[in-house]
Amino acid sequence: MTRLEFWQGNTACAEGALAAGCNFFGGYPITPSTEVAEHMAAKLPKKGGVFIQMEDEIAGIASIIGASWTGARSMTATSGPGFSLMMENIGFAAMTETPCVVVNVQRGGPSTGQPTMSAQGDMMQVRFGSHGDYAVIALCPATVQEMFELTVKAFNLADKYRTPVFVMADETIGHMREKILVPDSVEKTGRKPFISGTPPFRVTDPDLIPGFPAFGTGQHVHVTGLTHDERGYPAATNPKLHMALVQRLVDKIENARDDMADYDVVNPDAEQVFIAYGAPVRTVMQVMHDKKDNNVGFLRIRTVWPFPEKALAKFKNAKRFLVPEMNLGQIAREIQRHVKVPVVSIAKLGGELHTPADLVTALEEKA
């Protein structure tokens, strides 16, 4: 059964977290994500969970990492400047294989930038922002419905793959209000059980994911951001062990990229193809509705990282890919790596969404 609601995107995000079983939120309010924290502050304690406002975003990400190791489903929400402050601990979460969810409702930057305006300028930061080599999972909602659904999905992916997962929304989706169908219950994927008595980071399955030994359950667990062996003990000067560990952290995500891929293909025989994620999806959908041209295709992406490059091959007749983004072409550059035809970046800065006219102009320009 479902019920009909009229929610703001940030409210839908918080409600998705609650439906997914989030029982710890630690964060610091920042425009345009503050409503996520406000809603969690009001609702989470009533459900037996813990909400805590930390002194800054560094403490916010640290708190959800610690909460996760007690077995909690934990989450924080932020925007660009706060996201920058979280980068060191995001690397720590990747190295320690800590499942948690980070929501970034993006705004214009760099620096303080445009606190109340929309952007998608953090898409490369989420992939490469922390130092070293690691892989990430990043989801991009384009509707209020997807703010709910992809937040639920983020918790399930975090637990399944023992990794931080990112919901990369934008101010447009975070602050808009739409009708949404809310299910009575959602599917929840738990963490892989830990085999008692084994080393806490030992991997025995082909998925390369160790079981999760939560603190307080009688297991001996050592957690460090240093290169570590399967017991969790530091082994930072061992080149072979470091290479094997980092390669496994990357492979457990990259090997499952096809399972994580989430996209829609419209008009696969088209010669000109839009590719979009987040708020620009809405403008592309309007253009597709207005033109009704089978020679114009559309690849709508929800899971941006790992990037679903196999989806590009669905458009076998494509002569151009057109990529509207609220940045200077961050994902357009990623697409260029995987195709042999021109990729046209339709960049938009300033906080405003592309208009249909912007996209039609790009569509009608000669290559």
C-alpha cells in the first residue's frame, strides 16, 4: 500500500532515511540541505533514534562513522563547503569500510558561492575528493520521488558493500515540492554477517566484502585508517599488502558496477542523444515531450558513480551526445572517455536551471 504526500525534496530525503531504518543522524546545518537535518531532528528521536547537531561538518562525518561501527544505520547531510570539510573522513570511511550515507544538496561554488542557488559542481569532488585511490557510489535524484527512493537505496548499498554512499542532489530538487507516493514499507538490505572468531577484515567470498563485526558484540575489532592487515592491525610499510588492500577496496565497487547501474534509455536508435542527471533531467524531459522526435534520444542517469559506460553503447547510431549540467562539464568529460563521437557540454552556471530553449538551441546547432 502507498499513500500520497506533497513533500519538499529535502523532507522526502529525510523520510526515505527514516523508512530505511536510519537511527543516527549527526551533522551541521547548511543551506540548502538544512531541512534534512531539521526533519530528522523532529522525527528521529520519536522513533528511538539519535539526532545530534555537531560543532561542524568534520565532527558530523566523524560521528556517523563511529555510530556505524556500533551497528547503526547512520547519515549526515550537507552542501558544498561542508562536503569539502568531510573529505578526509570520507577517505577514512572508505579505508575502514564503514557503511554510512552522506547527502550533498549542491549549491553554487567555489567557496561560499551561492548558498541559496542550485548547482552540480561537486560531481568530480565526490569521485576524487579524498586522497588516494578508492571507488565511490553516488546517486543523483531528479524528482522528489527519487529523493525518497534513492535515499533508501543509498542505505542498502552502503550496508551491502560496506562503503560510504552519496546522494548527490541539488538545490532545485532539494527545495521543490511535488506529489510523492510513499510506500508503507521499503526493502532493506542488511550487512553481511560476521563469522565469530575470524579476523574482522578477512574476505572469503568473491564479492570481496568482509562481514561486519559491530562494536559491543563481543568481537575483537581494531579500526584504523592506516594500511592494515585482515586483523585490522597497521601494516603501512608493507607494499604488497597495501596494493592488495586498496585494489580490493576499488574492485568490490567496480566489479559490481553493472549491478548498481540505474538509468533509462529513450529512443535508442536516435542520432542525437541527451545525457542528464539530477535537475537538468526535467528540462530534457520537457524537450522530449515537446519535440516528439524519434531521432532525439535520452539517457537518464541515476547512479552516476560508478559511471555506467555500458549504457552509452545502447545508442548505436549516436552521432552526438549532448550533456546539460549545472557545472562546466564535469560528467561530459567522463563521457568523452568512453565514446568516439562528439560530446557537447551544455554548461550552466549562476544557479538557474537550463531552459528548454537552451537545449533546443544546442540540439539544432550543427556539429
